[in-house]
Amino acid sequence: MATATFRIWRGERGGGGFQDYKTEVTEGMVVLDAVHQIQAADANDLSVRWNCKAGKCGSCSAEINGHPKLMCMTRLNTLDLSEPVTVEPMKTFPHVRDLVTDVSWNYKVKENIRKFKSDPKRAWNAQQADVDRPQEFRKCIECYLCQDVCHVLREHGLHDEFIGPRFFVYTAQLEMNPFDADDRLGDLKDKHGIGYCNITKCCTAVCPEEIKITDNAIIPLKERVVDEFYDPLSRLFKIFR
């Protein structure tokens, strides 16, 4: 058994600062375990959001040593415990208290994305490959770590013009569904700001479900938008058609 120092952000509505806590750590512990120990022993009023403690609900997102991670999936043996472990809230969303942020903006974004639309004239049959392709996107647990790390939201604050990588994944899931009959390409171009993404792959790097967000969702959507609105041969074909 050893003792480690955790430097946790304390405060409300963007104010506050780091406070150091020492706690005993044992083999197999994750950051959330340590935060709970500190909450029980030294900081009963520490606010932290969590639920499943199994990496499937996305509730305990935070920034650990400056990196967006799930607290319940970050094992202490992967960190340098000779130095204080910093734990702070996600920076892209409004701060509420301590480690809790207000992520409600994401739910408002989702409401404005065209939902699944079936074609009553279309037969419900498809190739297995067409069914498998969007299946990857269903693994998303909506932890919003990809939203947190995206520079368009984090550094430039374009929340009114850009829906972020999580919702490009959601849109790709619909657009690549072989039974969906709606067209979201115009919205991606004019309302959802897909052109702002410069495919740095930072969102892919932090995804706990290892979804290939950039390669399998964002780039294919960008290609579809380009084919629809910017490719001269496609535009010429549409004129003659």
C-alpha cells in the first residue's frame, strides 16, 4: 500500500483552484476509486459525476494530467504517482461545480439533427456489409471526450456553428444506414459546420470505445458533401439528368 497525492479542481461556475489531497492507493485502483476515497474521508462536499464505473455510461469524463479520460477507466498504475495527479473538469463545457460540467448543449445539438426516416416503398433487405458499416458508431457511450478535445469547440468556441465529432458519428450512423431515406448533406454543409473540421484525429485519439471517428465517420461525410455540392462533374451530370 502506498500514498499518492491528487490535485483536484475545487470551485463553482468557472472559479476556484486546485486543492491537494493525499490518499492510500492499492493495486488495481482507478482514478475514480481515489476520488471516491477522498470524497469519503476528506472532502464530503466534492462534486463528481459517475454512474456505472465500468466504462459504459460516459458519466465520469474529466481531464487527468491534462488529458481527457474516463476516471473509471484510468488505472493508477498507468500514471506517475511520484508526482501529484491532477484531476479537473472538461474545459469545453460550462463549469458547474468541482469536477462537474454542464453538457446539456450536446442534447440540444442532437435534437436538431434529422432523425431516421424510412422509405415505405423500399424493401427491407440489405447486404451484411451495409449493415455492419454503421454498427461501429453505435458503440458511442456519449462521454463527450471527443467534444472536449476538439479544437473547434475547445479553443474557438464555435458551439453555434459546429456540432462536433460525437454528432458527426451520430449523423454517419444515420447516413450510412441502408434503410434510411433522408438527406443530411445540406445540413452538414450549412448548419452543422463539417467544413471546420481539419481532421487532426484528436477526437479519435481520446475515444474510449476506439471508434475510428475521423477515418470512418467524418472523412466519408466530408467526401459526400464534396461530391454533392462541389464536384464539377457531379454538378454537370445533375444538370443533364
